[in-house]
Amino acid sequence: MTVTNQVVAVVPAAGIGSRMRCDRPKQYLMLGNKTILEHTLQALISHPAISRIVIALSPQDKYFRQLPVANAPWLTVVDGGTERADSVLNALHTLNADDWALVHDAARPCLNHKDVDTLLRTMNHSEVSGGILATPVRDTMKRATEASPETQAVVDKTESRERLWHALTPQLFPAGALRIALEKGLQRKLAITDEASAMEAAGYRVALIDADPANIKITRPADMPLAAFYLQQLHTADRQD
């Protein structure tokens, strides 16, 4: 498959981010002089291959309309669903079947354009139907025993890390194929943790693109200063180019 049609970024942003232990969804926390979400949207729309962005928000969201970016002409807002797959599906309904959907987490503001370039180039290979940014697992992996609030988890066994990868975003697939894969996955009640898992279940081959590990997802308070550092490094590199 070849990237010949427009690339549209899809951002599911209907979650509440409970692990951040704050008074608002994590994408609205400030990172420097902008919210996490604003950094993420800017990283996407500033890439020359991305024509527009569709963002899925909770119908109860009371923060987004307060942002300057809310009225951007390149932005379309749709209602998010109860699960990530529902939000992405709602966004995909606004795309043409032959568009390419570049799905990216709202809380990954440190996206490197060079990684997006590599992801797009990989789609020119006919043996795959899409691809995702990812990083090889480098740490020793432990499988734990079942635990409860009253019991401490302990190691059950050590898992081989050979050929294991951490899945990141963006994840890039033809919009029509991804929509059908998500719909069928939901009908079968599959555990769809990302877009690639739906495509895999539908029988598609998904490429793994070795990406910059700085493309972190902010999930806990300790991630904030690290993300701020990575953003500073990205901006410094942009000024030097």
C-alpha cells in the first residue's frame, strides 16, 4: 500500500486520566505555557503530511472550548465513547475510506516528526497494511501472580523479552479498513487496547517502526518533568535545523 491520499490525524481524548490524581483530565494539565493536549495537537498539525485533525472528546468536557486551539480551521470535534475504540470509531466516520488515519494519544506531546516521516515511508511497502511506532523491550520482563488489595504481588516467572516491543503511537492505517476492523472487534468483544490489535485480529500485517523512546505517554505525575525536558530538547533541535 502507498500513502497517496490525505493523512488525517485522529486523537481520542475522552479519558479522565485517573492515575494523575488531579482535578481535571490529564490532557488539560499545563506543560510550560500550554496544556498537554495543545502540545500534542501542535506536534501533529505542524507536520506537512497531516491535512487536518479529528479529536474525540467526552460530551461532558468543559475544558476544551476554553483553549485557543478550539476554533482552529483544521480541527474537527466529535463525541468520544466509553472506550478508546468507540472514540476512534466516531472520529473515523468523518474520514473517507481511502484516507489514512494517523491515530495518536492525546497525552503523547513529545512526538518527533522524523518518526512520523519514517512511519509514512514504511507504508510504501506492499507487504504490510499499516504500521505503528514502537520501541523494543529492553528490561527484564516479570509475570506476576494474581494480587488483591490485601495481598502483595510476587513474581510468578520471568518472561523472555525476545521479539517483544512496546507499542506507541501514532498508529497509521487506511481509515476504511481500520473502521471495519474496529467494528468487527467490538462485535466479537475482543480486548482492543490499540488500533493495531484490531487490525491484527482482522488478519492484517502491521509494521513495527523503531521510534524515539522520548515519545512517552504521560500517565503519572512523575512523567510531567520528563515530558517537559523532552519537549525542550525537541524545540532546541527544531531551532537548530
